[in-house]
Amino acid sequence: MTTNKLPSGKWRTRVYIDGKQISFTASTKAESIRLATQATNNRQYVRMSVNAALRGYYEAKKGILSPSTAREYARSIERDFQDIGHIRTNKLTRAMIQRWISVYSESHSAKSTRNAYGLLSAALDLMCDIRFKVELPKIPPRSYQIPSESDFKEAIEQCDPEIKKAVLLAGIGTMRRGEIAALTYGDIDGNVIHVHADKIRSSDGYVIKSMPKTSASDRYITYPSFVIDTLGSGRKTDPVVKISPEHISRRWRVIRKRCGLDGVRFHDLRHYAASIAHSLGVPDKIIQDRGGWSDDRVMKAVYRNTMKEYSDKFTDMLNEHFETQIRHESNKKTAKP
């Protein structure tokens, strides 16, 4: 058993249990040693199976998880760890985990692999205080497919009245599909829409979550009058768009096929709105607040994929500027006797 003070000011005690080094960190030296001693005297918890650790973590956390996260954890525990679920945690090695990651990543994306390992890592940490250092696949930079302005106009023409509302709310006001499905007429005041709820799927069906994905998502968006007119009217508690988030995406896929916009997701309409605002010179802070982004990471990634028609427009403007201001001035000086 060894104990040392960490740079953070906390204390860490390391012990070997069944040939595996396990560390216990606490705010005081005495507490760190107490936890290590307790684990040495009672090793039952490190002998549970990986599946038991995962289920224990889920039970401990499910009360504070969002319904969608809880549903995804339950699905992942059921399907993703069949190769290692039966192994006792005291027999688990770094090599075993690394092999599981390699095999899993062959049939899953880098993001899915990282998510599954994140769940496993958190479960082993909470339930057994075990941590492994492993290598995970890198997530490639995302290339956003953003429709042009003419594409957006054509898509609107292909919409039935219900999906048209959703497309306008996303493509002009940057609303997410869950926010659109949760919107009621009571959230509309004149041309201003208060976005403060999210409709998500849980194990018991759809639920309305009072706070959206991030605190920045609770926001007010001012829409042009023609959009408000398109939304129609109803009782304060009536939904503005009477279809679920999944059905919004499903109907959008039909529309994009008609318009030849394969690969453009409904969510990309948010990026279209942000790109238009950026092209018009709207300050980043205003775009970020309007879209409900908690930081500018996604926005900057979107800007790197700004629509070609606007990119060409500004390229021509720059070239014209240098053509008239630099080349002409240079020619004048050269022409002097």
C-alpha cells in the first residue's frame, strides 16, 4: 500500500488486490487509506462481472439521467458488451479492453465506440474504482452538407402544411426538431417564439422535457411575419407542429429525395440558417444565441462548410477589390515616365 499527495491537493492510496493495482482518491490522507483498507478487507465488489458493474452503474445513475440517455444506456448494456460482460472485473486487463475496442470498432463508428467505452469506463470507475489507459479510434472531422438558398426554397415548395412549419422553424430560426415538436401556441407572442422545452423519447414513449439540451437553448427567437402566419393559431396548450421528432425527420427524408438533397439531414437546416446569418455579416454571438449553442465549436465547423454560392460571391468581391485597388494602382505607378 502506497499513499501520495496529488497536484490537485487530494490524496491517493494504491493497493494490489488479486494482482491488480487499484487506487483510491480522497480529500484527506486518512480517508484515502480507509477506503483502500476497506477494499482490501472486503474484495467482493471487485469480483463482480462487467455486466453487474454496468447494471449497478445504471441503477445508481438513472435517476439523474435524461430519458433519452437512460434509454441509450439500457440498450448499450444489453447489446454492446457481450464479448466481455461475463468477465469478473478483478480478472479484467487492459489488453482485454483494448481487444474489445478493436473488435467493436470494426462494426461501429468511432463515435459509437467512444460512447460505449465511455459507459464501460464510467461503470468500472464508479462500481470498482478501476481505470484503464486505452487507445480509442479518432472521430474524423465532420463535413456538413448545407443546402443552398435555392435548395431551401424548393424544399419549402415540396412541403405539406405540417412539415412546412417545421422546415421554416428550423431553416430560419435554427430550432431543433425536439424543440419544434414541443412548441405550443402559448410559446408565441407576436413574432417572438420562446424556446424552452424539448420533446424526447423515453422507454415509456414521448415526454416533454422542460429544459432543453443546454441552458443556452432556453431562448427567444424573433421570426419574420410570414413564418408566424404559416404557423396558424390555436389554444395555448395546442402543439404548433402535430408530429413527433422522428416523423419530422421521416417526412424530411421524403422531401429531400424529391429535391435531390440526399445526405442533408433535417438538423442541417439549423446549419443552413447559421450559414445564411454568417454570410450576411451577423455577429457570431448573435448567431450563437439565436441557435442555442453553448459554445461556438459547431458554428465554426459549419462556417468551414459555408454554402458554395456565398463562398463564390465573397471570393469575387475580394478579387474585384484587389483588381481595382491594387492592380490598377500598381499599373499607374508603372506607367509614369
